[in-house]
Amino acid sequence: MKYVQKMLFVLLLSGAAVVMAGGGSVNINTADADTLMKILKGVGPAKAEAIVEYRKKNGPFKSPDQLADVSGIGKKLVEENREVITVGEAKPVR
């Protein structure tokens, strides 16, 4: 049993390291503001909320480049995050 507990602990630590390092990818059509802040470099609370509001008002993003249309988000920020941005199928916002 101790072996299983140790393995779970190691897995939890490795998962936490990925999150802390900003690892993973983010679907900008479905992510909430907290997730956007955790994954995207240079995105704090105001920019994350601006992304969510833009999406609600204008519909889903068709490409990562369209993120630059959001107020406060420039092409440089998009380029810095391009590898982690996805625009898969958007779920309806309720």
C-alpha cells in the first residue's frame, strides 16, 4: 500500500509541476478566464476576461491569430503562445 501512496504522490507532484510551468495547451474557445491565465504567458486577469468577453460577443475564434483582435492582446503575445493555443470545436456558451 505504501508503494501505491508514493506513486500517487509522485504523480501529483509531476502534474503540479506541469501546471506551474504553464505546460499544456488551451482551447481559447472553451477555456475560462482562470485557465487562460494559467496557460498563456503574459495573460493576467484583465486580458483573460477580455478574451472570454470577446468570445461571448463575437463567437468562437477561427484561428489563434484572431486572438490579436481582442483589446490588450497583440500579435507578439499570440506568437509567444502560439504553440499552446488551440481553437478546437467551441461549446455553446450559456
